[in-house]
Amino acid sequence: MVSNPVHGLPFLPGMSFKDSTKTAFHRSQTLSYRNGYAVVRRPTVGIGGDRLQVNQLSQAELDELANKAPVLTYGQPKQAPPAEFIPAHVAFDKKVLKFDAYFQEDVPMSTEEHYRIRQVKIYYYLEDDSMSVIEPVVENSGIPQGKLIKRQRLAKNDRGDHYHWKDLNRGIDITIYGKTFRVVDCDRFTQVFLESQGIELNPPETMALDPYTELRKQPLRKYVTPSDFDQLKQFLTFDKQVLRFYAIWDDTDSMFGECRTYIIHYYLMDDTVEIREVHERNNGRDPFPLLMNRQRVPKVLVENAKNFPQCVLEISDQEVSEWYTAKDFIVGKPLTILGRTFFIYDCDPFTRQYYREKFGISDLPRVDVSKKEPPPVKQELPPYNGYGLVEDSAQNCFALIPKPPRKDVIKMLVNDNKVLRYFAALESPIPEDKDRRFVFSYFLATDMISIFEPPVRNSGIIGGKYLGRTKVVKPYSLVENPVYYSPSDFFIGAVIEVFGHRFVILDTDDYVLKYMESNAAQYSPEALLSVQNHVRKREPPAPELENKQTEVDPGVQELEALIDTIQKQLKDHPCKDGIREAFQVYDKEASGYVDKEMFFKICDSLNVPVDDSLIKELIRMCSHGEDKIDYYNFVRAFSN
């Protein structure tokens, strides 16, 4: 009966007990670090915490020490230090034994091969006694290859024993999972390791070859049919030799046709032709490289082959009596390929040298096919139609989306609200128009002119705005370079032609004379003198200066009498100063009229006594229509 070695009790159920003081059953750590260096530490405690007898000697060592007589001359001998302990996973780390082997695989469903030889590599890892079998991958083999058996400990018999490196040698058979591998050789490291461990290696064997693979390596038997022309010689002689021609295809005779440039390549190795397109930047075409793919081009077809479906079937030598060759491509001659006529105008230096040596043609000059550009068409503006400004209308001829002409902003800021006013008469052969009078307003900020006709009662003509603000072109000026009326063209006696109507300047206001004297360089001496003489002769100021009609009319006489009465009554009234300027600020068109609502607001701001009976009568007589008031005649009642 087996007894417990510690307690002396039988090793039977109920006679053994578990030591509850033992809780750690791991192996002691043998590696540690000290000051950053790996240090091997010898274990002193075993599994379960039992202390190891590291200094315990065997019986043979005790007998040797007992029989040995120490030499007293040298004293007591020193005890040798214990050997360093190195674990197996450190000692055999990255040390692998490599064996070359093969196994035979049956091929039952093939008539060309009955078995197949598959070569493998057997790796044995010394650190943990594991093995793996890997088959090198063969391209296009059609067999799953690579790792046949992954790394693991492999059993060698039914008892559970595993393969050890002592079981491996050259020239032996090993069985793994039912497959028998024949080991034929090993690498240099494996040979040295096994010999160092005292294993005698068998001589290496030759690796068996797969018979079907060796059969595939044999060259195929070729059958060459003799021909009159040796195409192989042509291929070897003219390989990579290409004739390059520069041609044009002129299709300008057809609708929407054009003249396009192409490059024709003639391959001497097989007499094929390729046509490439030449693209220029921003030509509007897709960058398709080829017009015609590389092919043999027929020159003359057989009579019976004219109805041959070329778009479906490929043309052979039976349908063609003559193909295009190198002698058909000549610089300066047209060439018809697949229905298109190309004109060859140049070639490269290699092509010239080939024609010189092959055909004796030494003169292949370049043909100038560049077309002279027509002279640029002068852009002429259409005749002015009279609508809008000339510069504004001309913008429609310069751009698809017209932009407004540029304005002189500095001039507009300097001359803002500066207006020159002139009194003019219409020069017309019609008797009814001889007595019509007009007020010209010249705006210095924009060089525009507006014309206003003061209304006259019982004249039969509706007064008011005659011409809105616009630039007036001088007669006989060109449409490309129009000349507009400027302030220097307005003086006493000047004739101003506005869209076919002629006006004669009769009078000006006082501001015109001040402007002319301050800008005398813009005016001629005669024009300045005519205005100065006319102003001096006005005693008292002429009614024309105030833009009023002077015809003798009962209504006009009544208005003049009422104005004189009001002038005497309001001789010292404080509202007389600045009343004209106040109305002119709100009269942007210089028409002489303002709205009734604005009129009463201005009168209220200037303390004008509009409730007075005479003032009410004057407002009634100066009313024009339902919502306008003639402030020119109204202001006269407040001037001296």
C-alpha cells in the first residue's frame, strides 16, 4: 500500500488532506531587472512554496568529498559558484530547425497524371518543441497552398508521445495526420545543431520532382508552314521602326466641315497604318487619341468584294488585291484611306532617310499648308437710332451682357447741383411755333440738357417738359466718336440743334455769366463778350430771365398788376430772402413747377402769408393743373 511520505498515512481516500497553508502554486520568477539590466535569478522556492534544497549534494558528490584529502599548503579550497539557470524559451528563442520534404498525393480524376509530388518545408521550433508544415506557393497552380499544418506539438503515436528533435533526421519518413512526409535534406543550422547533440545524420537525398510539372516545362512542338515571304525576318529587321507623316484632312467643302491635322504612322514590321489626331488647346473637342486604330489598309479591293460587309467581318487577303505599302505614302500627294482623303505635307527625318535609302527619293520638301488669316474685320457700329445715349447703346455691340459706361465721379461731385439756364426760341417755318419760348437747363455734373416750355394760357399749346435729361449730340458728328454740346456752345445768338429742332439762345440767367467769367478758358472771347453785353443792357431785368412768357394778354396783364400790388405790400417782409433758391432745390428738373403739397410746405417754412387774399389769388393764377404750381411767377411777387 502506498503511504503518504509526509505523514506516514496510507494514500487512500479519507487518509490524505490538503494543506490549507499553501495557496501559491506558480513557478518562481527566474528573470528580473536591476539598474536597467536583465539579471538571472536562481529560484529558491518550488511549486507550492516549498523551499528548494539548492545546496544539496548527490551521494556520489558526498563520497568524493569524503575521500578527498585537502592540501593544507593552499588552505581550504573555495566552493565553486552555482551555474546560471537559463530557461528553455530564452536559450532556444528564434532557433528553428528546417527540413526539406515532400509527400505524394493521388490524382484519380485525371488522364494526364496519376499522382502529384508536393514539396514542403518542415519547421521545428526548439523553444517549445512545436512543428509546422508549409508548402511554397506556386503561381497559377490551382491548388490551395501555403500553411498546411499550423504550428503545434504533433503526436507521433497513439500513446500521446510527441515528436522531438531527436526523432528527426534526413532520409526518414514521418507520418503527420495520416500523411507520410519523406525528409530529404535540412539547412546548415539544423545540421550543425543535430551534430552538436551527438546525432549522426543520414546523407541527403535528391528532392523528388512532379512529373506533370516537368512535362509542362518541355517546349511545345511547332509546325511552321513555309511561305513566299519571311514575316519573321521582316519583324526582326524592322522592329520599332515607324514612318511618321504629317497630313491634313480638308473637309471645308461640306457643311460644317473644317481642316484638321493628323499624324499617320506606318509600321514597317507588319505594314500596318495608324492615324492619330492632333489636338490643340481649347479646340473644343474631346481628347480622343486615335482616328483609326492600327491595322492593314486595303488599297484595291477585288471586284467581287465590293459588297463585302466590311463593318461586320474582317477583310482578308481574298477580298483585297493590293494593300497600302510604304511606297504609297509620298509627301505632297493625297492619299485616300477608308473614304477620307488626306494630304501629306511633311514627314520626320527618319522617314526621309528611309525613302532615300530604300526608294532613292532624296527630295521630300515640306509643303506649306498654312492658310493666311483674313484681315481683321473692322468693327463698325450701327447707325444711331436715337434711343438713349450713344455710349450706352454702343455697349450692346461690345459685349453680350452690356455694362453701363463709366462715369466721371470727380466731375459729378465737384459740379453737383450746378445748373446753367438759358432762354431760347424755336426756329421753325411754322407760324404757330415762332412765339414759343423754352428754358434750357445744362447740368454741369453729367453734361446733360433738359428743355422746359413755360405754359402760356390760351396759346393752344400744352407747356411743360419738352425734353428730359439727356446728352445732345452735335449735328454732323460721327457715331463712332460722338461730340456732345458743352457749355462753350451756349451763348447769346447761338443755334442749338436738338434732334432736328433748331433753337436760338436769347437770354441767360446771372449764374451763367458768373460761371463763364470764372471759367473763361472754356469759352471763346466772342461768346463771353456777347453774354456780358446782353446782361448790361437789361434795365430792368427782362422777363425772359425769369423764364416767363411776355406776350400781351389780358390774363398776363392781370397777373402783372397783381404782382406789382403784392410787391408794394410785402416790401419789407422777411420771407423775400432765399425764396427762389428754396423752390429750386426741390425742382430737380428745373421745370419751374413744384407739387402743391411741397409748395405749401416751403411757404410754411419761409413764413409766407398764404392766408392773405392777394396771395391766395396769386396762387390761383399760378396753378397749373390740379397738382402743380408755377413758382417762377409766384417768386416775382417777392423780388424787388
